Amino acid sequence: MARKWVPVVSEASEEALELDFAAAEQVGKLSVGERYLFCRKLLGGVEYLPYTDIQRAYRRQEESRAVMGCCPQYFLTHFLVTVLPDGTPKKWELERKEQVDRALELLKEQAPEIAFGFVKA
């Protein structure tokens, strides 16, 4: 079954995507290729973002609270955030902080022209 490619910003050829995806290193749900960042979706689609469309990348951690029984439980959610050309942040959720750090390392190796780290507006 062929993959359904879903562009985040700009489209790319299916052949280029297939080649880059096949060689990409998988980090949780994300795959970091030579020119594209990929994320598998539930129904077989693969969302992709070319590195040329990433202005900045950083790690984000959000806390959520749920009440289970009589006690509140706190959960941390880890994200790789990429800032798109129009300034919009795109969050890619990962299970662990180490996965986000590894994805950032791979991005730095593949696309050193991207700015890294959070900047207050």
C-alpha cells in the first residue's frame, strides 16, 4: 500500500520523499531524514516538513493535570517545536524528553542553518 504524503507547508515529489523516508532515522513517531522531517499519522498518512521551511526548532514541555480517584495526577508532554516561515509554531509530540533531544541533534547535523532554541517574542 502506498503512503499518503501530507505536506505541512510546501509540497515535494513523491520520489524524493520515498528516498529520504527510507534512509531517515526514526525517533519515536518522528523520522529525521537528510532533507525532511516526517511524522507518521494514525491512518497511514505521513506528514512531512522540508528543512527549508523551518526557521527555528526547540524543545517544549507542557504539564497537564488529571484527577484519578481523589488525587490529582500530573503528566508531562514533550514536543519538538518547529517554527514555520509565517512564524507559526508546529508541535510534534514525542513520548520522552530524550527523544526530543535526539531529534534536535539530528536536525542540527542535517540542517545547521536552522536557528535552535526558544526565543521570547
